[in-house]
Amino acid sequence: MPSAPDQPHLLHIGDEVTGSFRCAECDLLVTSPLENDGVLVLPSCPLCHSEAWRRVG
Ligand SMILES: [Zn+2]
């Protein structure tokens, strides 16, 4: 199966999400908090400053 250069499942900073996500560039894991109804507003990656995340699982 060929891998598309534009991954359709990427999310971007400012998106409100729940669950766990990994940085599309460096694989850093972020998880939505238990407070605020579990909603995470995706930040830019603190390690590599990427603006794209992909859902884990
Ligand atoms: Zn990163």
C-alpha cells in the first residue's frame, strides 16, 4: 500500500481534540487532560515546533 505524502489524519494546532496524539515530526506524545471535559487544544510541539499531530490508536 503506497504511503501518501499528505496524511489525511493529521490534526493541527488549535484543534480541540480528546485522546492521545503524537507529533507528526518527532513522535512526542500528548494526551488530553482530565479537566476541562478532557478537551485538549493542540499546541505546537514543544520539542520540534511542528504544527501537525496524528491520533494515537
Ligand atoms: Zn515534535
